Amino acid sequence: MGKQVLVDLSHPFGRGNPLWPSNGDFHIDRVQHMPMHYRLLQTFNDFHMHNSTHADSPSHVIPEAPYTHELPLENYYGEAVCLDIPKTHWQLITVEDIEKAAEKVEGGIKEGDWVLICTGMNKRWGENDDYFAYSPGLAIEGAHWFVDHKVKGVGFDLQALDHILYTYAAEHGPGPYVPRIVEQYIKEFGHSPLEDFPEWEPVHDILLRNNVMGIENLGGDIEKVKGQRFMFCAFPLRWYMGDGTIVRAVAFIDEDKLNKDVPDRVYKYGVY
């Protein structure tokens, strides 16, 4: 058995990090700075918790459901598996994908596991159409599968728990925030995306209504733990009445199990 190491599975956050279509930027002021005060002190004036790597709380989509401060820390910690399920342009993660990928991981998926899904989109994290406008996502049947198998939580290297066409970036709720993806879908498939994606964020509802945690925008060095089992934590800020929170997602794994041919991710100004 090799040395146990920590692997960061998080993107950084701050002013300039890639933003979901409807989100505003962080506004950060330096109220003290080195030339004058010989101290650095910053204040966050606008701070959207549904940016970068974050966990949604049930209150985000379900009336009178638990807030962030009401959820036990155990929800954010436990054994995890990372499934290697490559996906691109508007593809769905199916039950068959989940079961095939789970067969390649030690112990498969067990009750109480965290399940992290690496589609490869983490490498495209940025303000580009690949990551946001054409994002793949979990099929509704996949969400039910996770509930039926009593997993603790599910995390994705994607823009949301739901496929982008199930969100108000397309034709749901107050949308479309990004009309061009609706136009592009009609051009590619000959009909409205509502015919194939008729519900508004169904995966959010299915998972969170059944106390299955959900993390969006996993990243960092997630490629190094694909196909492996490890201990996982993504502890929240203890935000009173919070509907979600930025988290620092981390894998605790035997160094010998790492995928050694994956280079470290290097960030500059909040993007790769």
C-alpha cells in the first residue's frame, strides 16, 4: 500500500471565473492593500454560491426543504467512486453508461457511496459553448437509478446536475437565457428541444428530493482518480438558510492508484 495523498477535484473561484449563463460576476474589493496598509484585506460584495465547484442544497429547488446549515457534515463525506463516462455535445449519461463504468471500479457502486462522473468536460471549463451551451448531462432514468441504489451523492464535471437543455438556459422557467442553443437544436434535429427535454431540471428535483446530494463543476485533477475508489469530502460553508455552497472537493487516495499519465492542471486567472 502506497502513501495516501490528497487530490484536488475543485475549480478555483473568484472574479473572472467562468459563469453559468444567468450568473453575475463576483465583486471583490481590496479594502486594505500592501502599499498603504501592509495588509491585504478583501471584501466580497456580490457572491453567487452557484459558481465554480459547488453543492446544491434541497432548498435550491424544493419549497420548505433543508437549507445548507441544516444538512449534516456526513452528507458531504464518505467513500466514493469516480466513473469514467466520456460525453460531448448534448449527449446523455444513461443507466447503461453508469453500469458499464461501475463494473470497472473496485466494488462497483455500493449503498452510501458518493458517485463522481468524469465526462472529460472538466478540461473545457471556461466561458465557451462546449462547456455551457452544448453540455451533456444525466438522463432522468440515471437520476432514478442513483436514488434506487441509495447513493449518498452524485457529482459531475459539468455545468449543472441537469443537461443544459433541461435548464432555463433553454426553454424552461424564465428562459431561454441562451436562445441560440434552441435555434441550433432545431437546426440539428428539426424540432424544438422541448420535445426531447420537456421538464425543468428534473435531475435536480429527483436527487435533492430524495436526499441525494449533488455537486456541479467538479474539476481540478479529477482525471487522476477516474476508475478508482477512494475517500471523498466536499465540505460546505456553514451558510445559514443557504440554498447551496461553494465546496472544496478532495479525494483521499493511495498514491499507487493514481492515473500517473495525467498532467497536473494549471490555472491562470481562474481558467486553465
